[in-house]
Amino acid sequence: MDGHDVGAAAADNPLVPITVTATDQNNKINWLNIFYSIEWAVFAGFAVFLWWRLVADDYRREQDALYDLEHPDDDDDETP
């Protein structure tokens, strides 16, 4: 960076302290946690679907290869 200080101490404006407080405990429902749990459930379902799809496609490819080995003369039987 050509020897320039890019840290917080190099800022022209002084840093302003902030106060972080605890969340409101009077709220009975934490919607953010509920949406996160729904998001992870959808993600898990999608991951299971992708796994199933990969396994099914691999099985179909194996079955197609076995069929081709068992019936080698079925490729171009019908000639016009």
C-alpha cells in the first residue's frame, strides 16, 4: 500500500464510541431466529434433494451401461 497507514488511527474523523445494549426481552417472538430456522430447514431439504438426484442419476447411468453391455446389437438394428 505504498507505506500509507490505512488503519482506524489514520482516519480524519475521530472515532465515536457506541453503546450496545441487550435485546428487548419483552418481545415474546424472536422473528429473526424463526426465519433463520426456516432458512436452514429449506437448505437442508435442498441438500437432500441434490444428494438424491446425484445418486439417482448415477444409478440410471449404470443401468444404461449394463443394458448396452447386455444388448450390443440393439444400437442400429433398423436401417431404412
